Amino acid sequence: MNRIIATTGIAALGAAVCQPALAQDAKPWNVTASVRTFYDDNYLTLPKGGKRSSWGTDFSPSGVYKLTHDQTVLDLSARYGMRYYEDRRENSADHSFNLGVQGTHQFTERFKIKASDSFTISQEPGVLDPGAVATPLRTQGNNLGNIFDLNFSAVMTSLLTLEAAYSNKYYDYQQTGLGSRSALLDRVEHLFTLNSRWQVFENTVALAGYSFGLVDQTSKDIVAAPGVTPDARDSRSHYLFIGADHTFSPEFSVSGRFGYQLTEFPNVRRIEQALAITPLSSDTASNPFVDLSGTYALKENSMLQLGIKHSRAQSDVVVLDSEATVVYWNLNYEFTPLINASLIGQYQLTTFNQSNDPVEHNKSDNFFSVGCNLEYKFTQFWSAEAGYNYDRLDSDLNGRSYYRNRIYLGFKATW
């Protein structure tokens, strides 16, 4: 159930920060501030006829802190972003925020627990839900997302390790009303996982496991007239999977999970009763589950990561849910100690194949997002950056497709 790298929004850049007295690699903390000038040719993510463009300024301070004590390691991070658009007379600035906490505690050589939490406020598509994007459209407002992960591992023998994990995802969108983001996307997701890991060879670990997932829609708004409530989209899923982690060399490793997912919709008949229609969709759905990724260290300070994932996903379209295939990549390359470049991207095919509306049944979205960044370091503490982001949505649903170009130039200072 690996998190997927998402390329969304314009990340922040450079601003003034004083140089520290201690060497940077000796500090347990790090502070960065950045300022960018940008141009966005479709900041509302609307179809061609409704596009609005704007110049703007992006300011973002962030900080990280690492605490190590005996067998406990704690990492803290925080980031604030302010993006000002010259084209907007009212509510001209978007504000985003992210707070992250990650901790590991080694009870003994055999028992270890890991926990992490990420709280986010954002308007940009894909930021709240890294992985399969629930909505590829911008959403105005202070939209909240929180992801909590807990993992406990026990080394039973030199070859066998057992793991138990729990994941909780919470989403709360500010937009309310009939068919709003709140009606379609406010929810709590639970995922419980048990798996066993077997050291087959020195560089190969095989695993088998089971997961049980619950999706609880929490909005009080109406999804669709005349009275389809969000809880009609509640679901529970069973996953059976096998997989392996293999290290080919110190530079190249691959991880794979393959299995079967069965999803039940216990309240689906409420939709048919509300609409007074003949049943058109089943109360269960099944699909293959795939999670495959690989990492390759090109050289020191340079890395390539590729991955693909297929599973069911939530959607901002009035369907029970969707099937999503996500392909993602992340390339970081250091040309010289002074010049760094990155290329990150994601392609997602979303199929809406659980619908009571024949117009939407078996329709799909193709969402593509890519971003490239070039950084030049003047000193250890100062650098300049330039970049380009491109987003494109090709949808079978009317009035949904768009494309978006963004360019930026700015400075970053690190203390």
C-alpha cells in the first residue's frame, strides 16, 4: 500500500535567511524559505472556454526537526504556502499548510513500531490525496486532509517477520450543497493489514497478506437529487495479496504486490429507491490489485523511481467509486554540485464503472501531470530555481477536460 508521488501545484521557492553558526550537516533542524514569480494560464482548471490566467507570487517557509533519543527517532516538518494571483480581485491569495510527524521506536531487536501523520490544507488537485487523485480539479476553500499510518513488526525467527498495520484517512472539503465537493468527497477511510515476510534468499523477501478496508462517507449534503445521500456510497473491501522485495544491487531494488480486491456497497439500494429506478449496478465489484515500484541510484545524489498501482479509488463524479491505474515517476539528477534537476510526473486512468447513470457508466478520465525543476546553488545557503508544470485532463464527461501550463522563477534560502 505504498504512497505514490504526486506532482501537483507549484512548490514554493527562495527567500532571505541568515547563515547559521554551526555547520549545516551538524544541526538536527533545517529551515527553508522561498519566493517565486509564476504565470498560470488556467488557475481555475476549467475547460478552454472558461480559462483564466494570471501572474502571481508564491511564498513558502518550511522547516524540519529530527530528534533521536536511545531507541526512538522522531521527525517533524511544517510548511506554509501563500500564492497570490494578480487576476483575482477578491480572495486573491490561496493559503496552504502541511504538518508532518513521523516516529520510530525499537522496543527490542525483535519488536519495532512506526507511526506517521500528515495534516494538509490545500486547494490544488492531488495534494490532499497523494496516490490515486480523487478530484483532478481545483477546489476553492480550506480543504482538509489527514493521513495517519501505524505499523508494528515482530521478528519471529531469522527468516520470518510478522507485520500488523493500520491506516486512517480523513477528508473535509469546504464547498457544501447539492453535488458539492463535501457531498462527494468528505469521508473517513480505514485500512487494516496483516502480512508475513519470509527471507527466501539473502536479497529477496517474499510476503503474503490480507487487508480489510472501510470507506465511511461523512457529509450531510445530498449527492444527487432527489435525495441520494452520501452514505449510499459507503463501501468495505477485502484484499488478498502476495509479493516480494528484491535487491538486485546496492543501486537497484524492486518491490511488488499483486492480488485480488473485492468491494461491497452495503447501501447501494438507497440510490435505486431514491431515484425509483430498476437496479442497474451490482452491490459488489471485484478487480485485480497491483502495486509495483522500483528505485535505481544513478550515481551519488541522483535517483530514479518508477511505479504503477491499480486499485479502486474515490471520485468526485456521481458514481459509487472508480477503478484507477496510476503510473508515476520521480527523477532527481545532480549534474554538478552546483546544478540539480528533477522531473516528476503522474498519469492516471480512472474508469467510472459502478454507476446507476448510463451516461456515466464505463466513462473515464485520463489525467496527466508533470513538473520539471532546475536549481543552481550560489552558495550552500542560497540558490535560484526555474521550472515548468503541465497538467492535462481528457475526460469522457462533458465540460470536464482542461489543460494547464505554469512557469516559475525564484530564489531559495536554507539555514
